[in-house]
Amino acid sequence: MEDKMDLKMPTKKKAETNLETSKEKKKAKTDVEISNEKKKAVLIGLKDRWKNKNAIDTIDIDINEQIKRMKHLLITQRRFLDKNITLMIEDDEETTEDTKPTSLTIRHTIYELVESAEPGDILFIHLIASGCQEGLILDANNEHILDSFFRGSISSAVQKGHNLTFISDCLIESADNCACPKTPKPAFKTQDQVGSNVALHWIFEPYKRWTPTRLSFVDIHNPKEKTTESSISNPLPSPVILFKSFRQHEPIPPSVSSMEDEIIFFLGEPFPRSVPFTMGNEIFFPLPMGTTNPFLTSYGGFSRLILDVCDEIIQTGGELTNLKLAEKVNGKLQLERMPGLSCSHHNHAYASFVC
């Protein structure tokens, strides 16, 4: 009997060990599932309103296809769950009243994404849109959404410590070419209204609230070296990344002491001394004069190029970082100031794309 008991004991211990291993595997799987649950995306694809009439060279690009390619990349390469990806594609057969990309639904969806995010969430926004003048894009009803709304969303993400990546692929026409009857004419402050010492007459009247993104440009041709965590005096902010089809010119910060009164008068609110003054819009603005590259003059071209580069890097087994993505895209464009990459801290340029 004792011999039989001895034979059974190893089997029992093995079964107990297997049970513990099974529990650990189940827990690990649950942790992964929880991690994936915290990844959320909003992908917006609007039709081109102006058909690039003034473009020198264009490529016919399917916006629906680019948005769904991005969804596929997020699911297969970044383990986003299908249920956590909101598609807002104009005239798509799967679009509902809740996901039709109108000004109201877009603003509501993005507001919910950012404001309801919890610590550890990974957020992603991809926007393909056209605008009828600098600082404005048009929704599915030909109504406007201001650059300032998206700046406010990004600024909120920075202040709340969220992990957010935003791709802005917006082809903006100048106000002179605007055919939308709802478009407000650019209303400039005259020099007399703003004072002789302040050159702010170019700011559009609709900007009642001035909100910078609080992000800094990354020079992809000569990036700062990644600093070690120990050399950073303050806690490193969570990664907030903004990709644009080209880089806006560097702002020229004015003297706050000499201009503060005029800025308060113009903007109707105190000037935040701790935040660099940002000239103009940060997300929606026309392409530079003389731009002829078809990937930039074509609607959705920047998105397609980003997705093509992502596929290339992934297929070769390389690490897909924000900086490498920007460098590769720039290499294909062969232009000096494109694309635009901004981060909440320069270290985040070296972080993995959407991670």
C-alpha cells in the first residue's frame, strides 16, 4: 500500500504544480487583456471638399481605405481591441448617426476620449479632413471645427498626464479659395485696435480662447539626444505626440513684460507666463508656397505615406518609434521642414509609435 501511495504522490504534486502554472498563465493573460482594454482610438475620415483644384500633381487616394488600414495596424500590431476603436468615416456604409463625422459628434467623441481617460490608458486620434481657411476644418455638414478645439484637447491630455498620439492629415485651402457660404470671413484686428506695439492683427476673431498644445517641436534632422531618467529633475511627462503633414515655422516669442497688457486686451484672458507664446494655429494651416510633392498635395497622401512606412518598418523587423517614422516619411518626401513632429518631452520622440 505504501508503495502505491509513494507512486501516487509525485502525480499529485505534478497536478498541483500544473494547476499553479495554469493559474499563473491565466493571470498573465488577464493582465494582457486588461492592458489591451486600456487602448482606445478615434479614427476620422472626411471627404475632400475642394478637390485640390490648385494642386500641381495629385494621387487618387481612398480615404475610407486609409482609415481602415490604420485600424488594422492598431489591432494587429498594437493590440487594440476592435470595440475600443471608433470609426467616423463620411458616407461609409457602417457609419451611424452617432458616428457620422459632424462637428458635434467629432467634438463629443474626442472630448469623451480625452476627459474620461484613466491612468495607463493609451489614446490615439487620426484625423483626415479638409479646411476652407487656416485654423478651420469642415465636417460632413460643411460646418466648422476650430483648430483651438483640438489644441485644447491636446493641452488637456498634457495636463492630465495622458498617453496620446494625434495624426493630423488636413489639406487646407486659403480663405481666397473658400467656396463654403458658412465660412466666416477672416476678421483682423487693426493696428489701432491692438496698439502700435503689438503685431497681433493677423489673429482671427473666432479665437476667443487661446489654448496652446504645450508641445515642443522635434527637429528630426538634428534631434536632441535621449536624456536619462536620472538627469531629469521633474517627473517625465506622459507621451503626447502630434504628427502633422509639415512643420510650422518656429514661433517668435515676444517680450511678455512689454506686451502683456495688449495680449490680455486682445485675448480677453491672462497671458500664461509659463507657456511659450505660439504664433497662429498649430494643427490646421495651408501647405507652404511652392509645395508640389504629390503625397502632400493629394488629399489623404500624408496618411498613406505614414501607413506605408509603418508597414515597411514592421516587415523588416525594425523598431517603429515616433522619430524613426518621422525620419522615414521625411526621407520619402525629401523636404526640409516636413513632417511636423511635436512631443510633450523630447525623450518621447524615441518611444514606440502608439505604445
